Amino acid sequence: MKKKWIIMAAILQTAHAFAQIELRSEYLPQQKYIDDNRDKTDGKSSVLTTTFTATVPVSVKPTNYQQPSIWAATLNVSYTSFSNDGIAAEALPKEMGSADLGVMYMTPLHEKLMFIGGASAGIYSTDVKKIGTDHLVVNIYSSFIWQVRPKIKLGVALIGNNAFDKPMLIPMPYFQYHHEKKRGMEYHAELSYNPRFSVGYRFNEAFALRIVNRPKFFFSLAKVEGQKKYFDHHYVSLGLEPEYRFNNWTVSGTFGANFGRTDRYRDREPSQFLKWGNATFDPSFYISAGIKYNFAGKQK
């Protein structure tokens, strides 16, 4: 009986560590617009983005391994407001927003091998007041993650969606290195759909200070002069991030710079997928603040 309760407690702890919600806002102050000739113009643009994400387990079952099988509901909501002046007002939308609801399944295939898969559907638009079926994006994904070492994970993922109007399958590598102690140096390197690289120092269980590098990417769908378009907004942030934990809450803020900001329309065709183009704005400051609730308290 005692062993049974220990197993159940471990399963619940895993599920709670997996479950979290987060609210974050990011601000890019005014930046000068760079035209197609790579010349800086008098056009300017600032950006405020707010995102809300939630992962909530709805079914947890024991397996023959230490990790349980988990079904979870996922929600990802994002809204970006652009404040544009001059030529930037002609080249960019005033807003972009998305709301995506899905289901995710994860289960161990071996002591060190995990399968994660799921599907979701959402609305992605550059005008939240005009939403139609053309703004619907369906996503499916599957991945295999191998725990190579206690601090290292390797994997491969296959992602499919119709963001470029036709179904596409996109392979992606996965890599994560994470080193963290109750007190001392921290290192994190992650190559995935949400990449992050950081180095810092944890002073105690409650407070840590890091230098964090995050590539960020947002997209929406639009119609311009009757033509289907794909609009993407991406940049790279680098800054100092203090983090404070209390109970199950984590509060953090980042102060630094953003560079490589690129905002542009592309034809909504598969052939345009890898045509990223050059940066359309010069570097500027970067500020973000967020709060996260993790059902197990501690998270990586």
C-alpha cells in the first residue's frame, strides 16, 4: 500500500510540473524602418505584444516507466499592437492576433525516450475585427525526445500546418542542455520551436539573475488587394533577466536590446516558406515582464 501511494504521488508531481499558465508582455520602442534598398527612412514603428499560454493535464495514467502518460489541453493567445508612423504605416498592419486551442499527448516509450504529439486549430489575423475561414490554421505535430544525459536531451519533430495555404510537413531538430543548482551558475541552451539560450547565477531558491537570448516569432494571415498574404513579425532579444519565485509563482522581467526585427508580408504559398529576407528595422531597446503559475512550484 505504501509503495502504491509513493507511485501515485510521483505521477501527480509529474503532472503538476507539466501544468502551467503564463502571461507575458513585450515592448519594442520606436525603431526606424529600413526599405527594400536597405536605406533607413523617416518611418518609425513601436510594438507591444501580450501573450497568454496554458497547459492543463486532463488525464494522467501510470506506465511501466517512471513518467506517466498525459493528455493535456493547450491554449495559446497572442495580441500585437503596432504604432506606426510615416512609411511604416503604409507597410505594416495596425495589429495582429491569434488564438489557438489544442490537445497534447505525451508518453514514455522507454526509460529515456519520450513521445510528444498533438493537434490544434486557431485563428490568425492582422485584423481581429475581420475574421473568416481564410484565417484558420490547423497544426499537427509529433516528436521523439531522448534523454541522452541527465542534463542533455536530443530529439526530432515533425510539424504540419496550412499556414502557407496548402498542407506542409516541416522537420525540426530538438536539443536542450539545462544545468541548474539550488545555488550557483545556471546554463540553458534550447533549440526548438521556442528557442532560448541563457547563462546566469541562482542566488537561492527564490532569486536568479541571467543573461537571456530569445529569438521570437509571430505570424498572422491577411488579404491585401484581394491576394492571400502571410505576415510575419520576428526579432531576437538579448537582455538581463531577474527572476523571483514564491510559492508556485514566478515573476520575471527582461531589460536589453532587440535586433534583426523583420516585419513583412509574403505571398501565402509554400514556395515562400524559406524566404526570410533582411531586417526591416534597426536595433532598439527591449523590455518584457511576465508572470507564470506552475502547479508544482519549481520549473526549468
